Amino acid sequence: MISIQDYAPIVGQEVIDQLRQLAEPLKGLKVVHVNSTKEGGGVAEILRMLVPLMKELGLDVRWEVIRGGERFFECTKGFHNALQGKSVVVHESLLQVYEKTNEQNAEDLRSVLEEADVVFIHDPQPLPLLKWCPNRKGKWIWRCHIDLSHPFRPVWRYLRQFVADFDASVFSLADFAQPVPHTMFLIPPSIDPLSEKNMELSAQEVNAVYSRFNLDKERPILLQVSRYDRFKDPVGVIRAYRLAKNFAPYLQLVLAGGGATDDPEGEAVLAEVNAEANGDPDIHVLRLPSDAHTTINALQRAAYIVIQKSIKEGFGLTVTEALWKGKPVIGGDTGGIRLQVVNHHTGFLVSTPEGAALRVRHLLQQPHKVAEMGVKAREFVRENFLITRDLRENLSLMVSLSFGDEERIELEMRQ
């Protein structure tokens, strides 16, 4: 069991002491996080590490997952695509399923949600729960992890009616924030450096992925790790790889990912990827289970260059993971990737397969640049995108909402 003290060698003892001090007035606070899946995707990964740390600091925290059928997740996937700018018509029948499913979940969770001091609702799936909790006691916060910079307006107008009743909203970047009638906070996501996906691995564990997936250890690997989602542009990655092969015929491509239980489009996208790969023996399309954390860790460490050529991206935790492992990242010039990939320092931002291929060529020809960027990348993550920073900002948010009317908050100093 990982303890908050275990992070001290990475972030410093002062950071850990500050977290304990900040949590002192929140001890016993009843906090509930609600999302739509326990496995797959960045939200579940963040909650898996954030919830236990909040508990250790003395908060009474629960993580609840709503249930829904195929049509419910068809609707919410439409929401997700629309909020990221795609023109999506969500039919009235699906909206009725969406609201009815939330009403049914509210019946199961009402006592927990209404008694909570703070409720975090993550993304659009459980957004209407508040509508069916009229006797709520505490503060409700909508945590949006999606790139909401240019939403399809009809869908946003529909969802905004639910958001408006919340006490606060949290966005990952300032560019994602939309006008809402309450306080907004900006909290970028984070990774856990001690999790299976990010902890240090032995050379033997890293080497094991070469034989397991029939990779050539003597040839550089270009890697993208992501769900099979059109916004991640895996087909564009294959096209970039083929362009890069013109000047680097020895290059290997690995696309590693799986699906999430709340994403019904994964199978169709995977079929598109396999069709584009067209049997190329140097393209390795891996379908991994949601708990293949050590495998992903090893693949990221084995890769020479990591790519995340997303067209839209709320944040991109796979970018953070790769940077933490000292890998330069070629990332799509969009959303939260811009916050992490500092052009020419921790990687390169690109908009096309051609641009990505040119950056691959640049890094293959300059190995010293790869090493230099890798050092900068790891330090950049250590300073900005680790779970301890995320925890601090969430605690600060709750202090602000819980004691906002008080002129003074007493924080106990520990010796």
C-alpha cells in the first residue's frame, strides 16, 4: 500500500508537509466522486490514485460509478464528440435515455450524494444527477476533462442547463472554460509516479516486451499509447510512420491501447486501424486490457520516440507518462498536449502526418537531442504534473468552497 510519505523522495518533504497542513481543516469531510467507469481512460486512472490519498489525509471519500446501457453510452459518446467540436445530432430518444438513466442512478445513490459535503461529478455522463438530489447538503462540482474550447453549440446548450445548477466547475485549461454562472477552477490532470504504469522497471521487465510482441530490439520504436478513438488519430499515426519510413526504413511502429467501458466506438476504430496497417509486419497494433499497466510502462521505456497525434485532447496522460520516462513526445498541436509539449524542449507540436514524419526524422538523426529533451521532459513533469500537485489543488478547491465565507482559516502547523 503506497503512503503519501512515499512521494517525499520525488517531490520533497516540504510538499508532503504542506499537503498534510492543507488537509487539516478538511478532516472528516464527506467527499464523493462520480464517473462512468472504473477501468479505461484518464479519469479512472486519476481517481484510482487520488481517492486513497485523500482518505489517508483524513477525508471521508467514496468513488461511485453510474450504470448505463448501450444506448446511454451511445448518447454520451455523442456528447463527447460534440463537446470536442464535431457536429453531432443527438436524437430526442437518446436524450430521454440519458436523463432516465441518471434518474435511476440517482435513486440508488441519493442518500450518499445528498449527505455528502462535496460531490465531484466527472464529465457529462453523470451530469444530471443533481437534478434528482433536491435535498443535497453540500457543494457540487462539475469536473470537465474534455477539450471544451469549441463545442458544438446545440449540445453544449443542452448540457449547460445541468451545469448551471452546480456550485463550481473545474477545467483542465483556461482555453476549455465556457461561461457558467458560478466559480471556475483550473486544475490540470496528473500522473502517479509510483503507480504500475510509471514506477521504475528493471531492464529485464522492459526487455520482455520485445519478445512478447515480436519487436526488434536493435531498431527504434515509434510508439503511440491511447484508446482506439478517432480523436487520437491512430490512422494519421500510421500515415506519418509510412512517410518516415522513406528515410528510415528500419523504423517500427507500435500502436498500443484498448477501450473503455463507456466508449462504444472502439471496435469500429480498431477495425479502421487494422485496415490501414494492411498487414505491414513492422506495424504492431496491440489491443491491451485496461489493467496492462506494467506492459504500457515497459513499452514507453522501450520506445525511442513517443507520438500522440491527437486531433482533440482534453489533456493526454499518455503524453505525461512518456515525458516522465524521459522520452521526447511528438504531439498534436491541440488541447492539453500544448500544456505539456514545449516545442523544441520536451518534444514537438505537429498538425499533420507530414509534420510528424519530419520531426521523427529530426530526432532519429540527432540522438543527442533525444537525450537532452528527455532530461527536460522528466523534470517538467516532476514540477508540474504529478499527483501531489493535483491533490494540493483539489484540497485548496475544497477549502475555498467549504470555508469561503470565513475571514480566516486556521491551518495547524506540524513540527
